[in-house]
Amino acid sequence: MNMKRREFLGRSLAGAGGVLLAPRLASAAEQKPQRFDPYETVLLGQTKLKMSRVCLGTGMRGGKRESNHTRMGKEKFEALIKGSYDRGVRVFDLADLYGTHPYVVPALQGIPRDRYQIISKIWFRPGGIPESERPDADVVVERFLKELKTDYIDLLLMHCVESPQWPAELRKQMDILAKFKAKGVIRAHGVSCHSLPALQAAVKEPWVDSVHARINPYGARMDGPPEKVAPVLKQLCEAGKGVVGMKIIGEGTFRNDEEKKNHSIGYALNLGCVHILNVGCESLAEVDDLAARIKQVERKAA
């Protein structure tokens, strides 16, 4: 009986010690900096689309269905796409303006289509693409599907929206895209904004599932100073919209400035309202460099 009693007391004290120790261990874990994963799967707002945090942009110096990416040639561009996928990139940002539609699916041949996401954009403005005609979205989407060699597009945007009245001006095209979404041909739709008033108009527009917005802490190639743009991005996020950040590196402005590049990446990640970083890396070395910098960013407490 005495042995059992001593054994019971010993175990009780050991258990109590474990309980006392647990908070210390938890506290130590909480104090350890939490960092970002560049290839973490992120939910894009309320779209149900799950994308890698890093998106490969393909529109550096884009226009007239060309970009720095298409100008590197089919072999090199497709190697960049495949190499990015192998590293963990799962979403690719394309556009009619860039001429990058024909490259992604062939580059990822043999990989199931549901393992990666395609974003594209409809150019509705004058200029920009070779032909002057601007057919309605139903004609454009059918062409996109053929060029992309796919049955559906994950996210389709109206490209370079600037007018604060764009929800009224583009309503016909928006309604067409909504019908495609209902059929599953498009998983989500939205706008790529190139003015602060257009960005503000997106906040209250129910049709918008996701927004491409230009954001960095220096205001480079942006729609306004960051102190005015960032609050609108927070409003978009609070309204359930996906937010894809563009011009994170100032469209390459900070490419050779280590301090600005690191600050820009950390700034976008810790805003808490930018789901995806869309960066137009032009080599696998740049993809690796971006990923390495993201891994060094400490998550700030919300």
C-alpha cells in the first residue's frame, strides 16, 4: 500500500510538473518568428480558388501580344513555366495583351489541369492589341479557350480598368462573363485596376470576385500613394474579394536594390490583405530569389 501511495504521488508530481512546463514550451513556440512560405496554398478571397502565394506574371513590358516573356522564345519561356511549377508555383498570370496564351498548357504537358490555375485578361480598350475590333466577351472567351488549350479559365479579368464608372460601362461584358461562370467555363471573374477610383468602385461591386491591384511601399507604378491604396485593398479583402498584388517590385524598378526589394516584399505580405504576389520573374534565378526573400519575411501579429 505504501509503495502504491508513493508511486501515485510521484506520478502526480510529475504530471503537475508537465502541466507547469507546458506553458513555458508554448510560450517559447509563440516567440519563435513565423515566416511566410512562397508556395503555400492560399484561398483567394471567397472565390474557392486555392492558389500558390507566388504567381508567375508573364507580362513584363507587355503590349501588342508580346512581352519580355514571349520575346525570350518558346523553348526558354516554356522552360521557365515548367521550372516554376516544379518549384511550387501553381498559378500563371496571362493576358491577351501579352500574347502568352499558347505557352502554359504545352509547358505543363502531362500535368493534370486541376493542379494549376490560369489567370487571363480581356483587353477592351482602344489600341494595345493589333486588331481594332473589340468583340463581346462571349466571342473573346471562346478564342481564349482555344489559345489556352483548356476547357476552363480559373480567373478572368477585364484588363486595365481606369474609369470610376466601369461597373456601368462594362455591364454587358460582365453579364456575359457571369453566364460563363454559371456554366463552369470561368471559375471566377473580376478586374485589373489601373486607377484609384476604379479600385474604389470594385469594393462595392458584387460582380467582382477578385481584383489585380498595384501595391508597393514606394508608390512606384501605382494608382496612388500606398497610404491611400492600402486601405482600399483592406476594404476589398473585408468585402470578400480576392486581392492579387501587382508591381510588388515596382515593375522591376527595385530589381537591383536589395533593401527596397526586401522591404517591398515584406510590406505586401504583411498588409494582411494581399493574397497572391504576382511577379513577372524572367528567369528561374529570379523565381528562386523571390522565394528566398519571402521565406525570410517574419509574419507580424494581426
